[in-house]
Amino acid sequence: MSTAPLNGAQALMKTLVDAGIEVCFTNPGTSEMHFVAALDSEPKMRAVLALFEGVATGAADGYARMADKPAATLLHLGCGLGNGLANLHNARKGKVPVVNIVGDHATHHTQYDAQLQSDIETVARNVSPGFVRTSQSTAALCQDAADAITAARGLPGQVATLILPADVSWGEGGVPCPPPPPPSPEAADDATAQAIAQTIAQAMTQAGRAGGKAALLLGGQALREPGLRAAARIAAHSGVKVFAEVFPTRLERGAGLPTVERIAYLAELAGVQLAGIEHLVLVDAKAPVSFFAYPGKKSYLVPDACTVHTLSTPTQDAAASLDKLAQALGAAQAQPALQAPSRPGRPRGKLTAEKVCKAVGHLLPENAIVIDEAITSGLMLAPFTAGAPRHDLITLTGGAIGQGLPNAVGAAIACPERPVLALIGDGTSMYTIQALWTMAREKLNVVSIIFNNASYSVLNVELERVGAEKVGAKARSQLDLNGPVIHFAQLADGMGVHGVRTTTAEEFVLALEHALATPGPHLIEAVVPQSLSGLKRKLLPWLLRSLPNLPPGVARALKRKIAP
Amino acid sequence: MSTAPLNGAQALMKTLVDAGIEVCFTNPGTSEMHFVAALDSEPKMRAVLALFEGVATGAADGYARMADKPAATLLHLGCGLGNGLANLHNARKGKVPVVNIVGDHATHHTQYDAQLQSDIETVARNVSPGFVRTSQSTAALCQDAADAITAARGLPGQVATLILPADVSWGEGGVPCPPPPPPSPEAADDATAQAIAQTIAQAMTQAGRAGGKAALLLGGQALREPGLRAAARIAAHSGVKVFAEVFPTRLERGAGLPTVERIAYLAELAGVQLAGIEHLVLVDAKAPVSFFAYPGKKSYLVPDACTVHTLSTPTQDAAASLDKLAQALGAAQAQPALQAPSRPGRPRGKLTAEKVCKAVGHLLPENAIVIDEAITSGLMLAPFTAGAPRHDLITLTGGAIGQGLPNAVGAAIACPERPVLALIGDGTSMYTIQALWTMAREKLNVVSIIFNNASYSVLNVELERVGAEKVGAKARSQLDLNGPVIHFAQLADGMGVHGVRTTTAEEFVLALEHALATPGPHLIEAVVPQSLSGLKRKLLPWLLRSLPNLPPGVARALKRKIAP
């Protein structure tokens, strides 16, 4: 059997598909035209066009979080990579695998410093510290690609950047590479599990149960069902607390699953959560630090008297490590506590961010994917959906806003049969609003809910937290999205997505019911007051200062009201 | 007289303002809150909020092109800089001064690798190879800022990046720095001017006049009135050709000014322009190279038999150097040929990209600023506006699309009394469409004209130029913005800009007349067929192949029809 000789791009396409990379999120230019032309040589490769690279990279991130395998991106030189950098940063921080393919000028052209010439490798290192390679020849290209795939989907997952010069792409003599072997992570070693089991057992001896003295902190892969169940068995047996990192890459939750308490974004609240813990056991997680630094406040949130233990690192199998720890504690047969089903009632009256979250809890369908980038408006999302049907929660792992809408694109392509709900702040949504167009083009089942409070609301809080005093009108105007207020439903319509603006809870509930019942993308704009406006915003700094000094019961009750 | 002690941000603000930096384009986050708070301490500093960093950086670029001094940007850590990178790249390639202020975590916080932590300096080096500095203390901050300003506005102008850790910003003990001296570039030295004059004189001797044998290639500062006039005197005296670089940073043109022939984007056409030139004299310009590489084609466009001379580099005073050359040639008193006033008639019938350009030429007001990022749709803009009233033309200097709308924001803020017209392709506009909101918020006199041909039209051409054969449906779909077609007038309305969609030349002309007569921002969507669709697109590859072999007269006539 003879086959036509392949150019670099065609061989690369086959290498990707054979390794299971079947989706490419693209925003191509001239230097990527041979890759684009090669799309038709591989029926298994789906190309999804984005109007902006941040959409492509964020979609690749969302896809991999749900598909548990990487997608490829196709970006246009250093500037295209730059445009995609923020969402690649979020992927990096979330340990999410992505294979970036960044087109470059032909190797003989770079010497001329043409208009689009820039140092791509330098930019790439920011998000791909583990793998940046410029392929040097058509013959070497597919091995380079296989190495990039191996790097991306190793544990921890990472962003791997393969730079593809145009002549390497168009050159003849491409040789597809067989698929690289998948990673096979191991559990924590016996000695580590035994030592941690002993520490927990000692804490139990001292206090009867370990509650309040020892805690597991789960991150990354530990927040999927197997890890959560193992941790819940340990908790049921020994009384350890189980925390989740503040911004999980993907958290499986809802009725029938173990619950887990997320570390709070506000360092002051995290301090209350961690107070009294003497042993903190990390499972694919980092010891908690504050998101930003604040004058006169500590960045490292682990109490001084607390010892940090590492059960498993991101290179290990988190669930197997937790199983081993459960075994070592004799907790393997313990009955984990599971979340009972419960839903909030139907909200009524003038719309607020809280009522939007309540409506989502009221209506959340089975097996949904919930993307939370609602910032201050999403404060009540977690409690209102805790007992909703089982769902996945995706959060902003790297703090670079503009992740949510692109993530929704990728998640919907990874899981076409599952409803995707993206809850997004107004300020946040505008970084990558172009994602709506791709939702319309690909007819994705995504409901985007935009909280329109006409403000960078969180910055009003942060302005006071950082101690910036004497705040004047010019400073306030920098946090204010009034004048003009954005009309998100119109923006949606302009990009082919059915958009509706709501100002009452009744309207919102109806719109959400309609959106969930009608295939294709929808956008519901929720016009709401700032969640932290007026009295609440003024009270917050006082509350945060006072929390560490309040009696634990009172602090915890307050915390529940305001924690994300 | 006693004054209150200043924190770092307040002292920085004063240093900026004292050095003439009076506008800051912002997209701040928590780590920039002290800088934001300090805005109210400096009445002279205007802060312009953008919803996306690419708008802020592109606005700073457009501002500096028109104000001839830098603005500052305020960006949020590495991801904010990443989002702004593409338009900083365009500024860098255009030799435009920008002072980036990139907030960072407090110096004591970076060790914890919090969510937003990334290697900012690495990213910055891509666009700020000449100046990246992380300020290490409040005491040193203002000197760092002065050094950044000096670096930015030196010749050539460049992007200087000052990284501002939060604690350096909030620390007490800031000491404003006196304004650094402005640059004082010198003209080419006498020997260089004499030698080039001699070369030109010899070419004149050989050919009677130097036409066709010697040419000046003007770039950067040489394309402003003084440089153009000096070059035109040289041309009038000696018959040299005068070319402009393909994508000028800012070109002064129109009735009453000397004309200049821009090197074509298409290398095939540039080859026709440069054919027969034996001496090419660079004035703040680079020897022409093709924008992209193409299989089997040369990247370097200077003919083999041509000698390249450098009259002045970007570090020198281009106009003074041209004056010196004119003097050396005895051309100082020559009468330069000036563009006669002329306008095309009022277009009629079904709208096309050509008719949009014709309408712009028909109506262009005095002293306008024209921003051309219309890609294929703007092919006829140059001929139709050649005899229009004097105006400035800003083009895409670095090839990173998404420059035009942000540039318009900055240009309108630099020159509030001048009308700004931004002609933008549909694909291009969507990279930084958020600029519309800032236009509305700041009530800027900008008319944005979006050519909606539902296509990345230029890529249809490039696909064939790079020799990508057997193009299938998937590949074509990557260049196609149909399904859904974007409704730009709706997008404008959604962001508070008056938007109108036009499909006939009559509608377009009326809309443009109304927009030019009514203060504030307007968007006119021009629904047009692809300028290079159907027969024309099929003819183009043949034409480009044939051009070098056609008789010069025929080639030139064809070139005029299709050159940008």
C-alpha cells in the first residue's frame, strides 16, 4: 500500500490525532496556513475557530479540565501567543495540559526582523516553563510534537509550547510519530503514608478525634470523586477536617458526593478556617498563601504552630495516595458522609446576585458543568448549589480574569451532552467576550449568566483592604463600569447568541428555565446591585479586622454568610 | 513650606506628570490600588479606563503617535501585560514611546508563588528589550521611573517597562524625580551626507536624472512634514524616487503636502516598485523585506544589483539629515512637487469596500486622523484620499491585528479637536472591540468604520500565496466569519456607541456625514462583499506570478489597481 508523501503539517496532524488530540482551538494567520490546509487531511481533527487567542487558549483549558486530555491551540507568532497568555497562565496554575502550536516565520526569514518577528520563546517561557521548543526541521517535527504531548499530559499537567516555523510546516518529508505512552503516576510511598497516618492517629489520641487539630488540604486531582471519597472516609474515621484549595481546577460536588470546605479567598477568613490546626496534610495542593499581599499582614496563612506534611505531590496519584492513607489508618471501610439532596426555593422580587445564585441552585440540571468566575457576585453560589444534583465546578485557578466564557466553550465541546452554566462578572466577561461568537458558531449548550453590577466590585473591597486611604473621585472611577452601562444581551445578539436582560428574580428564573430547555447558547444578563454595596461594603473591613478576635462560633457563622 | 510625606505611588505620579506624562491608560487590579488611589493627588494626570489591556496599550500607542510624547499604561501583573502585549509589539515596531507600569505582588510575597505570580520580566522583554526594570524600593522608584521615561522617549522611541511591586508603591518615603532631559538627536554627519549626495549625483549624470536608478526610502520620523518636504526637494532636483516604508507609524499626507509612494505589502508588487533601483538610501527605515516568507520566494526585496546606503538611523534626526542631503546636492531651494486637492465623487449603489474608501475620500474633513487597519478592504483608501485635505495616516506597524480601535482612543485623547476615522476589518476589530466602551465613556470624536465581509479575507489570499494546495472545507471554514455573521452596530450600541449598519453607498455616505457632524463616538458598519472575492481572488495569484515579467507600464497600471 502506497501513501502520498506528507508535508510537516500533515504529519503533525496525524501525530496529534493518533495521540488522542482531536480538537484544535485556532486563531491562525499566514504562517499557519499549511497547518490550516492540513486540517482536511485528518477527519478526526476538529478545528474550532476563535476570534481572539484568549478564547482559544481558555477553551483549550476548559476542554482539558473536562476531557482529561489536552487539546491543541493554533496561535499566530509571538503576538498571538501574547493574546493567549492570560488563559494559559490560568491553565498552568491549574495544572491543566495544553499543547500550544505557535506558528512562526520560516527559519530563513527570521533574520530579517519583519513586522511580526518577535522572540516567541521568551514569551512562551512565562506559561510553559517546562516545555518550549522551536522545531528545527520537518523530519524532527513529529518527535517534537510527541515530546510536547508527553510534557503536557505528564503529571502535573502543563502547558507545552511547540513553535512551528512555516517552512518546517510546509516542508516535505514529514513522518508521523507513534503516540507517546500515557503517564502512569504512582501513589505516595508506604513510609510517607504510614508517617502521616501516625501523626493523625496521635492527634486523635490527644483529642479523642482529630477534628480541629489535623486537616487534609486537597487540590488538583484530589478533588475528583475517588480522592474526595477516600478523604471523606479518612474524615469519617478520624475526624480530620477536609479542606479544598481556594480555587479548584475541577471540583466534583453536589448531592451524593462528599462535601469539602474550600479555603476562603479572603486571607482573614482563611485564618479563621485554619486556626488551631496543628497538622496540615497536603494532597496535590500547596500550603495556603494569601492571594495578594496587604500592608502589615502575613502572606503565608498556615498558623505558626502548624506542621505541614505532604502526602502526595502533583507528580503522584492523589486518589491512590489517599486510599493508601485510609488503609494505613484503618479507615478503608469507613462510611463517608455524603451531601444530602436539597435545593433552595424559587427566588422572587428585585434581582440580586444572591437571588441569581439561588435560582441556579433551584434549577441546576443533573450532571451540569458550572463555571464560576462571578467574583463578588458569586459569593452565595457554593451554599445554594451544595445539595443540587451532582455537578462539576470549574474555578479561576490563576487569577487572570477572562477565563470563564472561553472555559465554557471548551467544556461544552469536551462534553456535548452536558449542560454548561458559566456565571461571570461583568468586568470579567469583557476580557474575552468574543467567546460568545464561537458558542454560536459551534451551537454549544452553554448558558452564560452575566452579573451586571456596573463595577469592578471586588476592587472596591481591595482598595480598602490594601489600606489605600483618602480615595477620591478619579480613583473610584477606575473601578466603575457606569457611563455607559454595558448591555450584555445586545452584545450577545450581535454575536449570534440569544440574549436576554433580566431585572427581577421572576424574569431570571423564566429565562434560565427557557435557556436550559432550549439547545444552543444563551446569555442571561442579570442586572444586580453590587453584592458588597453600601452598608455591607463598609462593614466588611471592620468584620475582617475583627474576625480573628471573635468567638469561633460567631466567626464561623459570619464567615458562612460572606465566604465564597 | 511643609508638604505631606508621599508614598511611592504619589511620588511616582508627580514624577510622571512633571516629565509631561499626563495620561495613563489603565486596567488595574488589587496590586495597583495605591497607584489608583494616588491619581487624585495629581490633578494633571488623566486616567482612562479600558476594559481590556490590549485597549490600554494600543491607546497609549495611538496617543504617542499623535502627541509626540509617551503616555503611561497601568497593567496588572504578568497576565495584564500579556493581554497588552500585541499592541505593545505594534508600538515597538513603530518606534513609539510607551511607559508601561506593571503592578506586581509585594516583594515579600513573590516567594509564595500565589495564583497571579508569574515571571513578568520575561514577558516584558519581548516588547521592551531596551528597558525592563523591577523597582526595588520606594526610595529608588522615581529614579527608576525617570530612567524608564528617558528610555521610552529616546530616539528611537521604545516601550519601557517599569515593574512596580505593591509594597514599593505603598511604602512611605517617595521622592519625586526632576524631569529627565528630552532627547536631542543629531543629523547625519557631513561625510555620510556628502557621500550619498555624490552617489545620487553620479546616478543623475548617468541617466540625466536619477529617476529609476536611485531612491530614498523614508520611515519613522522621516514621514512627517519636514522630512517629506526635504525629500521632495531632493526629488525635484535630482529625480530620485521617494518611497515610504510599507506600514508607516504616522504619515502626513493630503493636499498641499508632498506625495510619497508606499512600498507594497505584497512582495511581488514591491519587486516591481524596486526593479531597476541601483541605490537605495535609507532614512529612519529598514531595507524592505517581505512580510511573511513564501516557499521558493526571496524574503529580502532589495534587488541584487542595488546598493543600500544609510543616510540616517532611527537614533538620528531624520528631517535634519534630509535637509543636509538636500544642501549637499544643491537642492535646498528646489520646489517640491505638492499634492493637488482632489476628491472622488459621491459613491452610489450597492456598498463595496471600494465605495466606502471613496466615500471617505469624498467627505474626509480637514485635519483628520485616519487609522487604517482595513486590511484587504482598505486597498483603495490611499488613492481615494491622496488629494483630500491634509491628514495623518496611522497604519499597522507590527502586524498584530487589533491595533486600530485602541489607536483611535489614544489619538482622540491626544488631539481632542481633530476628527478621528478608524477603518477596520471585521476580523481585526474583534481582537480589541472593547475599545468602543472607552470611546463612549470618554465621549471621543471617533468614527469607527467596520468593513463587514464576514471573512478573514487576507488569509484567503495568503492561503494560495503560501502554496497550500487542495484546500478543503475545514480549512476554508477557518477563514470564514459567517455563521453567525457579526452585527457590529449592535455591538456598538451594547457598549454605548451610536451604531448603524449600512448596505448601500447612499446609506453609508449619510451615516458618515451624520457621524462627522455629531460629536462623540460613532460606529458605521459597512456590509460589503469580500474585496478579493470571486474572479479577482482567482486572478490575483496569476497576476502576482506574472507581474515581474510584464512590461513596466502594464505592471505599474495593474499595481495601481491592487496595491495598498
